[in-house]
Amino acid sequence: MRDFIRPVFVIAWKDIMLELRTKDIVVSALVFALMVIVIFNFALNITPPMVDSLAPGILWLAFAFAGVLAMGRAFITEGDQGSLDGLLLCPVSRDAIFLGKMSSMFLFMVLIESLVLPIFVVLFNFDSISFKLIAIVLLGTLGFATCGTLFSSIAFNLRSREIMLPLLFFPVVTPIIIACVEASLGVITDTVNIIGTGRWIGLISVFDAIFLVLCPWAFGIVMEE
Amino acid sequence: MRILLLFVVAILLSIDMFLIFMWAPTEVHMGHVQRIFYIHVPSAWIAFLAFGLVFLGSIQYLRTREQKWDNFASASAELGVIFTTLVLVTGPIWAKPVWGIWWTWDVRLTTTLVLWLIYVSYLMVRSYSDNHYQASRYSAVLGIIGVINLPLVYFAVNWWNTQHQRLVLGIGSTEAGLDPDMRTTLYFSLLAFSSLFVWLLWFRVFLKKTEDMVRENTRLGTDQ
């Protein structure tokens, strides 16, 4: 077990160190997420009474768009000077490489979200932040990061990878986007809805579990040469 | 053999057209537009069959790494996308006069649309790959993920739909209320479309095999 966990940490730490030095992913995705929020404000003309019902949609779209932007860069840095080949030649399993990459992407996304949420609170006078909402954000982000890392590894090797990642990513994460928006809406508006927030959270968890098993396996196939 | 099957398909489809447009009784409430049902339903059935075959072909390809399974899966995916497109086009044509709207975000409609998007990206991955081997592996992964993801999409959209109290729309009558002649036409249509699918799949796999042979023989020069 230790032998499996250690490489995961080392690979994740490598990405974090790299990010600390370049600040490529987090800064660009954060600014992009803020842009999305600001543009939504103009597009939907949000007034204070509407904020609670619109917040989940706007937040999750901002997270998803920023996420896909961040995810697109997950393997770009590895492309330089064949460092991906070096990584693959390491005597560690492909699962460990995937989980390491995924953990760092998850951390970056959580960091972006933890900066976007307070700004959203200030800009829209949004005061319905709760621990439950944060838990939903974390669960949803886990699913995003898992799928995103796999599709990023696929898109990385394709021509016109910038367009292929969102095209692959969004149809597959449809269920999790629906579930996250609905669960957040349930928590924010605190209405007793027909389906119940619990079942939506259940769906997000099932999605996370399935893709946590499926994606490392698929990554092994994608990365074989 | 293939020519023979083509004959059978042509005859079946001609009889099918006759049944649909001349023989089947006109529906009382919907009128002639209801006849699109005999094309819509078999197309949907074939589309789901095709995506099921993509799943099987992908698993077999990853297990055996034989090119024929990849050919089978990708040919099936192409046909699946074509038939899903037919479903998505015929549906609104029927819905506008009957429901009064082109589209509703009903669970079956939305799931079909998401399915179509997944397999369009499947085909795009294939055409954007640098080499054949890469295309096969990537698309096999997608073919498997797409099908495993399907129940999740279905549940999510279904619950989401219930939550928002959409207009509940159905074809109006279940199969029990279907006129016997209409049912016969529908079943015959299913048979005709299935035979068309089998022939198209067979022919496409044959074409892919030929493409592979040409590629093998011209590999000396360029890599493409």
C-alpha cells in the first residue's frame, strides 16, 4: 500500500511545485472563471432576489469552464522535452501516475473554487454558503478532475487538442453537472424538493466512484505505447 | 452473399414503404404525420443496438487487440450516429404538429441527444488521431465509457425532469392500444430496418478491411 501511495504523492507534489513556480494553471483559470461570472451578470441581468435561484447554474458553469481550461494544461507541461516519456518510464504503475495527476488537478480546481466563491459572495450579495454546499462542490470537483484528467490525456495526443477536450468532456460529465446544480439549488434555496438533495448527492457519489475505478484503467490503455 | 442480402434489404424496405404509406390505417387524432412513427421507432431501436455493439466491439478489441474488432466497433458507431440523427430529425417533425412544440427536455429526448454527442466525439477522436493504432485504443475507451455513463445520464435527466415538472408527454397510447395493423407495420419496419443495418454494417466492415489492406501496402512511403 505504501509503495502505491508514495508515487501518487510524489507526482502530485511535482505538479504542485511546478505550479507554485509558474502559476500557469491556477491564475489563468481563475481569471477565466471570474470573466464567466461577470459575463453572466450582463447576460442574465441578475438582481438580488434572483441570485439564489441562479447561483448554482452560474457557479457550476464557471467551475466547469475553468476546470476544462485547467485540465487542458494537465499534460501540456509534460509534453516539453519528452518528460511524459520519462514519467511513463518510471517504475510505478499507470494507476499511480493517473492518481497523482488527478490529485494535483483536483487541488488546483479546489483552489480556484475557493477563490471564486468568496468573490461571487461579494459581487452578488450571496449569503447562502454552507458546509453542505462546500461538500457538494468538493464531491463534484472530484468527478470533474477524474474525468478531466483522463480526457486531457486523450486530447493531449490528438490533433487540435484544445477543441477536443471540451467536446469529449462535456457530454460525459452531463449527469454530474445536472446533479451538482440541482443539489446546490436544494441546499441554497432550502426548499423541500421532489427528488431530495440526498439523492442528487448520491448520484454524484456514484458517478465519482464509477469514474475513479474506470479512469485509471482507461488511462493505462491510453498511455500504452 | 452481400449482394444477395442487398436484394433482400431492398425488397423488405420496398414492402415496408408500401405498408407504411398505403396499408397502415391513418391515425384518428394525429393523421398522416403519425406514419413517421414507423421510421422513428425502428431507427431508435437500431441506434441503441448499434451503440451496444460498439461497447461489445470495444471490449473485444481491448481484450484481443485484433483489428477486426476495432473495425466492427467503429463501423457500428458510424451507423449508430446516422440512425440517432434520423431519430433526432424525425422526432421534432412528428412532435411539432402533435405536441405543438419541436422539442421538450424529456428524459428520452435528452438522453438520446447526449448519446449522439458522445458518439460524435467518438468519431472525431478517430479522425483527429495521428495513427490507426492510437485511434483504435482511444475510441475503444470512449465506446466503453459512453455506455457505462448512459444509465447515469438517464437517471440524472429523469430526476431533473421530475423536479421541474415538465409537461408530461407520451405517445398517448401504449402498445396495448395500438391497432393490430399498425403493430404489424411497426414490427415489419423493425425487421426491414434491422436487415438494412446488418447489410450496412457488413459493407462498412468490409470497406474498413479494404482500407486496412491498402494502408498496409502503401506503408512504405508515408505514414498516413
